[in-house]
Amino acid sequence: MTWLLSLPLLLPFLAGPLCRVLVTSLPSRQAVRLLVGSAAGLAAGSIAALALLVVPGATHLPPVAALGHLLTPLASGSPGTAAVITVAATSLLAARGALLLHGAYRWWKQLRRARLLAAGSRSELVVLEEEHPDAYALPGRPGRIVITSGMLRALSAAECEVLLAHERAHLRGRHHLLAAIVELAAHCHPGLRAVREPLRYALERSADESAAQAVGDRRLTARAIGRAALAVHASPDRNRPGFALAATTGPVPLRVAALLGQPARARVCGAPRRLAVVALLTCLAVSAGASLRAADSLHARIEIAQGETGEE
């Protein structure tokens, strides 16, 4: 069973390279769904694998064996090897759990602090009297769009409208929740950290396309995003929450080129793209299948051990 459970622990390391290929070759909305679903599934598989690795060795402990009504331990092989596997799996499980809780608490704390900034406004738009240019979507009920007076001065009225349409797309699509899912998945397995940047790019591209459709001018959208990013880069001092999605984040040159219909590098298409999609879905299926197969095997061994207890 140990070799089977190694698959859900190793496969997430392939997700990052595959996602980097897919995010530039699939439509942004399809890429977002595929990346979020894959990251969540692979994270769940890795946590399940660690939990299943803990159980057999733990049954060498009399209290655990008594709790499960087991006469013989479930782990095969020497007790020393089983103990090493159990201790290692337990340590990793505890570390990942601590990171997951810390990440969730930090996200909640940043969100709470950011909402205090917008608490005095009853409109969708919150204008902060700050010199440095910035704008971002602030999730909530209702969601807000935060923009500084510096950003309003840096852009024309038409460009500001593009920026607002971009941030509305983030709020309407609940993109902050999708980003949070992948962020928490990265806390579950270090290999999934490489999925965060491709997802950010896909989310920004999705909002770019929504903004271009809203204003009806792709060149204006590209110019607004480029000018806003240059303004933020020239004045990097900002108080934006770490989880906030903004039009000025990610690989802006690639996004501008995509809006103008002139990709900076050739898009992957045809057979390579299909191969990448199949490879990612295969990783997800193998991870889930290995965890379920190991759980079924463990359940059967528990029933056998309990049957032996009953015969005694």
C-alpha cells in the first residue's frame, strides 16, 4: 500500500509545469476551472495519502488497536519500519495542517483589515486619498472596488472605466475565492505552489476579456492596463491586501499582447495542448484512484483483523 500512496504525494509536482503550458493555450475561463479543480483534487489526494499512511503503523500502539478492536497490527513488515513511516506521515500531516490553518487565518485577517478601509462607503467605488496609484477588487457583501486618487490622476476617464470594468469582473466571478482555493491547496502540498502564478494570470486574462467586452474596445483596454501597471511600478509603495486581485498584477506585457491579438510567444495548440490537458487530468485521476484503492485495501485489512479478533 505504501508504494500506491506515494503516487498522490509525487504527482502534484507535475501540476506546475503542465499548468504553465495550459494557461497560455486554453481560453482563460476554461484554464481557471481546470487549474482550480486540479489543484484542489491533487491537494485532497495528498492529504488523504498522508492520513492513510499514518493508520497502519499506529495500530502497533495498544490504545489504537483496542480502539479499532484489532488483535493484530495492520502494518506488514517490521514494527520499526512501520513506526518510521507513521512518524514521518504524522509529522508532514501536522505541518501541512498548521500551514493550512495559518494561511486561512492570515487571509481572514487581511480581508477584515481591508474591509475597514471601505466601511465608510455605501457605494461600489471607494476612493482613497493616497498619492501612489493603485486599484483592486475588495470582496465582500457587497464587494467594493478600491481606487486611489493617484490612480485616477494617472489615467484618462475612459481608461479608468476600463479599470473599473476589470475589477467588477473579479467581483462578479468571485475570483478571490478561486485564488484562495489554490492558495490553500499550496499549503497542503509544496508542489502546488507552482500553480498559483498561472492561476493569477488566467484570472487576470479572464477579467481583461470581460473589461474589453464591457467597453467594446480591446486597444483601449490594453492601453489602460499597460498605463496603470506602469503607474503602479513607478510608485510601488502601497497598502493593497495580499489576497486582492488587481489589473496591474501578473505578466502585464503578455496580457497586453493577448488583448492586441499579438501574443509575445507562440501559443501551444493542437496535439501538444491536448496532451497537456490529458496529462493533468490523468494526474488527477491517478491521485484519486490511488487514494481510493489504498483506502479500500485498508478497510479490507481492518475487517480481516477484526474478524481475527472475533474468532479469538
